[in-house]
Amino acid sequence: YMILIAVTLAVAAIPEGIPLCVTISLSIGCSDMVKENVLVRKLAAVETLGSASVICSDKTGTLTEGKMTMVNMWCGGVAYDVEGKGFDPTVGGFKREGSGADGGGDLAVKSCLLMGLLCCNTTLSLNKDPETGEEKWEPKGNSSEAPIVVAARKVGFDESTAKGFKRVLEIPFSSSRKMMLTVSDVTGRDKLCEGGMPLASGTEVLSVCKGAPNFILDYCTERLMEDGSVAPMNDRDKQSILEVVDRYSSKALRVLAIATRTFPKLPFDAKDEDLTTDQKFQACRQNLRLVGLVASIDPDRDGVPQSVVEARGAGIRVVM
């Protein structure tokens, strides 16, 4: 405090020293900013920055990495933790919540991820940065689909796997439907994949819906169980599943539901040009079978939580 008292006395005794003191203080502030890799062109900017009381910041890609990552999954009545961060499918796996047992080979997990992949248009590839020469995994497409594509790659499903299922119909996501729907040809298959959901004899097409859980659950009449069997779904079951959704949502996770239905043939005449997209959608989304839930989050950038704490400690309110 002796320095503060000395400066106060100097200013009180010689008022002409005020501009000099202010200029020196702001110059010190500029020097400190340069150490933080911030270049200040005008001294007045330091004063303005020092008087800030609110920071308004974008969240996605600024406070977060902009890399949606699947961290939880629920299927077959079992909850799973998904390990790994970012878009690298070679890191992490699936662990049963509680026991920690490996769940990457479970029937419900493989079925849910493959169906999710069949209802995605996003691709994942390993690209080399032309500037640094570093190789990194990059998705191309919808950010909400990227976690599904990455997670599916962790259990061995890639774009070539999806190409083995000819897509017959695609109805994109819309704000009114709250879901996306695809129909794929599964003629000649008795199961979805090796170790996956069994398909009834005579099944030729597979309809898959991916979207908001509360909307998809309204159309579900049954659900896939852990052993591959199918159980009817009542209101109590739907309520318990919505509780799982709420548990994930309370952790700031983005939750998507995946449901399916098999048909011996398309439930509408594909040659009828008068059919609207909504009519095709309604025909394919009736009596769905819930396969599972996937929950993803955009991870915080390194240092962001500490920066927010320090800002609040300085009396600055952070608004996202």
C-alpha cells in the first residue's frame, strides 16, 4: 500500500501529474496484454476493457471445441458410457454403466449404431493438414450426425457398411417432423449385421427414424431388448425412458432417439407420383420399435472453465 499512498500524495500535491500516471498505468496494461498475445493499438482501449462488466460470448466453437462427441448411450434397457473425445474413432469404446464391462459387442449397441448410421448422410475421413502435415479425422456433414458416425466406426461400421444397404427412400429432418427417416433394402438378410438385431423372415425393407425422443416415442409400440427380443411398450415404459432422456439432458447432453420398423415391402406405391412426402412419412413411421438413445456433447475448450471462474471472480458476468 505504500506505493499507492505515494502515488495518491503525488497526485494530490501535483494535479498536473494525473495524465502522466494514467498514461503510465495504461502503458503497463498494454504491456501485460502483449504478454497474453493481445495487441492493443490505442491506450483508451485498455481503459475500456478494464471497465467491462459483462462478456457476451458464442458457445459453439468458441467456448467449446465444436466437436460433438457421444458420451452416453442407452439401448436394450442398458446404459453405456462412451469413451473417447473428438472425432478420432480409434480412441475409446463402450462400457456398461456401473460395471464397466465392455459393451462394444452387445447386440443392442451394434444394432443401434448401425441403424443410426443408415439414417445419416455424414462421412468421416482421415485428412492431412496441408500446413502442418498432421493427419486428423474430420467429419463432413451434419454436426448432430458426426457423433453417431464416429461411434459406429468404433465398433467397426464405416461408410462402406452403410453402402451395403441400398437406400430406397430418404425424408430429411424438418422443424415440424422433428426427425429424419430413411428406408433401406435388407432383402435376403436374416439379421441386421453380425451379432445384430434379427430380421423376420420375408423382411425386404427397413425403416429407420432418428430425432427428438419425445416425438419418436409417440409412434413407438415396442422396443428392442438386450437379447434381441422385442417387448411391447406401454405408457409406463415410455415414462421411464423419458426419465433417462431427462437425466441426460440435465447434463447438457443432446439426446437423439433411434427407432425402426421392418416391412415385407414398401408400405406405399413407389410409382405413385401423387403421394406427398408427408404421406410417405406417415406410412413408414407407424408402430415403430425403439432401438435406443444416443447422447452427445460439445466438449469445453481447454482453459475455458478456469477463464469463466476468473471472470466471475473479477466481477464480470459471462453470458452465452
